Amino acid sequence: METIMVYLENMFANLPRTPEVERLKQELLTGMEDKYLELKREGKSENEAIGIVISEFGNIEELTAELGIEPARMEESVPVLTEEQAYAYTDAKRSAGLWTGLGVLLCAFGVGFLIFMSTLAENYGMSAAQSSIDTGTVIGLIGMFLLVAIAVGMFIHSGMKLERFSYLEEGFQLPYTLKQNLQRNQANFALTYRVALITGVSLCILAPALIFAAAYLNDNYAPYGVTAFMVMAGVGVFLFVYYGNIQGAYTTLMEDHYLTAEKKEEVRAVKAVEAVIWPLAIAIFLFTGFVMHRWDINWVVFPIAGILSGSFGNLYHIMKDRNPS
């Protein structure tokens, strides 16, 4: 049966992806399956049954001519992804997720280190003579900016690893066997992804409890609780980013095979908004931390930025439907 499915996929490779064509494809598949099973019951061998089925159902030109379906124009055709390209993309997404997640984790550690050192200096009198900034804050700032600088390098490295796959944004096709293999890999990964997602959510929900627990023991310990909060939340976000990137690779390969002009426009619009939202979120986070000294609550800008970024695609789609051009 797999040979028949592969043959059918190749037959329809150059046809436009319309509901009519998909319906015709499904009807043909059903008919070919029924005929194949009938021949097998009659005692035909595997090769004989496949050969007869293909010979009876294989003239796609006559069927499309009767229905008035024209082959896809050259500008609408999309490349067929090879197995090497598909797995190279999943490996690159996994690696990019690791570097990006570690970068986010280092940023969280950096902020936590600054708060920890500033509090330590304040509690144990490590202030520098004739200076408006205590020694602990100076050490914390140096450590934080060093970790953030390393994190930025990781972000850049992560982005460069995915640059060579930008052609996927223009759409592609998957051979049937490759699609089946990817579906099996995605199914095997599903449990790992769910566990990572649940763990990440749990860590982010429980992290603020560390602040209250530290404050309950002693008001002076509250900043240490904030430090512990940053570390725990950073680990949770790392799980989101790393395993989310792997899941995102499967989602891209399995769902985004063919992009219409409208879909391409939506992808570009979402990327443009993300390019503004995240730098703005970082700027707000640093301003409210260093100027307003609200490290205890300013972390919420990142979940808010994530919600806004994730919701923009749906909002854009709704607005396009209301105002068709």
C-alpha cells in the first residue's frame, strides 16, 4: 500500500492545492485501496496487485482534463524537500533552541546575580568608600553584563544557524515516505514535549513562591528570594524554548508545506512585530529594574510580550478576513 500512496503523491505533485484537487486525491486513494484489497483477496501477489491498480487508476491527465484542473503554474510550484534537508532543519532547530534557551538562562542568571550581590553588599556593609555605588552592585553589574554579552552571542549564533533554511518560508512539499517518518518522530517526541511543557509551566508558577517564602523568613531575605525566582523561572523558560523549538520544527515541516501569497504576507508581518516587541520588552525590563528598582515584578513584561507576540498572528488573520482586499 505504501507504494501506491507514494505513487499517488507523485501524481498530484504538480497540481494546485485546492479543495477540489484534495477531494479528488482522497477519492482516488479510497478507490485504489479497495481495488488493491480486492486483488489480494483474489490471490494476486503484492507486485501484481500494485501493478494492476496503478494501470487502472494511473492516468491523472484524463481525470484532471475532465474536471478542468490545470497543472500549477511555475511561479506557484514549490520545491520538494529531501530527507537530508528535512533532518538538517530539525537538527538546526534543536541546536538553535539549545543556544537560545541557554542565552535566556544566562540573562536570568545575570539579573539574579546582580540582585544577589547588591543585597549581599547592603546586608554586610560592602560599600566602597566615597562612592555612590557599593562594591556589591559594581560586581553584580559586571557579572550581569558579562553574562548578557555571552547570551547575545548565543542569540546571534542561534539565528545564523537557521538563516540557511529561510527558503522554507516560500513553501515546500514533502515526499510521502518522508512525511510518514516525520509523523512517527513527532509522535515519539510528543510525550517528552508534554513533560517539558508541564515542568516549565510548573517552575514558572512556583517560582514567585520563593520570594514570599524568603520574605516570610525575614524581610531582608526577600531579594534572595527574587534571585532564586530568576533562576527557577529561567530554567522554566529554557524548557519552553528548547523543547518548543524541536516541536516547532515538526510543526513547520508537517503543516506549512505550501504558503499562499496571503500566508507569506502574514509571516512577514508577524516577524516585523516580533522584531519590535522583544527589544521593547527588554528595554522596559532594564528601565524598570535599574531606574525604578522593581526587580520583584518587572519580570512580567516577558510573559506579556510572549502573549502579544503569539496573539498577533490570530489578530492579523481576523483583520484580513474582515477587510479583504
